[in-house]
Amino acid sequence: MYYRRNGDTISVRLSIGEDIVTSLLELGEKENIGFAQVNGIGAVSRATVGFYNLDKGEYMPKTFDEPMEIVSLLGNMTRKDGKPYLHLHASFSGEDCNVVGGHLTEAIIGVTAEIFVNIIDGEMNRRVHPVTGINIFDI
Ligand code: ZN
């Protein structure tokens, strides 16, 4: 992971084999990020996305083990229990240009990734929503 900070924006470049989720959590720790927007593009060799099944109260993960473009990576970085917490959604497309996507839990870089982390003043924490069981903004 290479990154450069310009004011409140951090530009991130990831290398082959690095995981977006792990790398951004490491960035959040290093730069002490309390709240930020995340967006990016690039290409992966493998990605795992999920759909939150409200009835079961869990994410249904699905792994795509193939080279794909990152059509869009969107989300945010907050804090939970004092540590950086990511909520990312992503869409990917393969050779046929069809798109798959969902709640992102893993994305291994296959070529590169160009990600912007826009830091927002202050800190946003997470708390568990009593009905859905997901970690929501604590506002
Ligand atoms: Zn989500």
C-alpha cells in the first residue's frame, strides 16, 4: 500500500495481492481516521461480497475467484470499540462486462487499486441496531 495525504484527502494505491479491506483498516489505524468517505476503482483477482439476509440476521457471502474490474467501490470508515471500522459496497465486472456486487468483505488486488479516502471532521462511532442486528451510525 502506497498513499499520500493532501489536506483531508488521502490517495491510496494498492499492489497485486493486497486486500482492500485489510489495507484500509491499516490506513485508518496509521492515520488515526475517525470518520471518512471511501471511493475507488481498480481491478481484483478475487472478491467476496454479500447480501444481508434480515430474516437470518447474517450476511450471505459469495466469492468470485476471477479477474474483474472494480466498477465502483463506495463506503465509509468509522470507529467501533475504538478501532477503525469499514462499511464498503462494491460492484465488479468480468470479461463479459456483467456486473456483480454487494457488501464487500474481501477484495484481492489483481492489477491495482486507486482509492480516495476523504476525511470528515470528528469521529463517527457504531452501535448495534436492536432490530436488524447490524452496526449502524451512532447518531
Ligand atoms: Zn453493507
